[in-house]
Amino acid sequence: MKVDETNFINELKKKNPKSMEFIVDMYGNLIYKIVYSVLYRDNDINSVEECTNDVFMKIWENIECFDDTKGTFKTWIMAISKFKAIDYKRKIMKHSDNADIDDLHLASNENIENNFILKERRDEILSIIDRMKEPDKYIFLQRYFFNEDIDTIAGSLNLTKAAIENRLSRGRKVLREKLINFKERAI
């Protein structure tokens, strides 16, 4: 049986290996980009590849958990990819805690403070985005984290380009307001 966009989920549930080939072809690049975006600072391409393979195994083993009433298959695998990569990052960080102190490069206090502020701001931005409702969250992530063009996003959601631009504009406004409130709370 030929596996395509209309039947790949059912075939995956039947454990048809061709359905996994279809997923690798269709979503492999997306999964790799998500995993790489989480693990890129560690400069360990083996971890990225290993994690990507684990994502495919998780999809294979847990396809019964996919519920199309809660979201699209693409969103589901994006979440799996993100959380699996975060798990890998934690594992890498746990093993790197045992580093030799002579191998550490100590930065000035100013750089440490700036890095802390940037990380705190990034975490707040990600938290705000995470609380967005669908499809705004999806649009924001695709546009600003995966650099997908507006036409492609509009096509994937069957929305007009103007609708996507409006949602992005509103999202930026909400983000700006919440960041101003965050900054005022910090002071």
C-alpha cells in the first residue's frame, strides 16, 4: 500500500515501516531543526543526530497517543522534538557539571550579569509565546523561530497573508506590553 498524506497516520498505527519513511521524508528536516535549535550551543552533532533518531522512535512507539482533535500531527511532532531535545540538553548539562575547573573560561562580572539578564528576558519571551492560543502560537513560532515566510504559513493554515500579518502584529504588541510589565516588576 502506498503511504501518503491521507493515510500515513493510520499506517503508522498499523506499524507499517513505509509510514515511518514518509515521516522522515516529510518532517525529518523540521525535527532536525528543532533539535538543533535546542542543542546547538553544545556543538555536539552526534547528540543532535542521536536525539533526532530518538524523536523518530518516540513517534513510532507513541503514535497511539496522537489525538487529532487536540492539534495537528505537525504540532505534535514539534512538541515531541522540543521536549526530547530539552531532555538531551539536561543530560548533557548533568554530565558537564563534572568539568575540570582549569578548563573553565571565567568571564567578567559584566558579561555574566548581561548574560543572566538576556537569559531571563528570553525565558520570559518564551513563556509569553507558550501562553498564546493556537494558531497564534504556531504562527509566531514558525515566523520568528523557524524563519518561515508568511506565504508558507498562510498556505499551511488556509489563511490569507493579511490575516497572518495581523496576527503577528497583535502578537508583537502583546509581547511588547508583557515585557514592559516584566521589566517594571523587575525594577
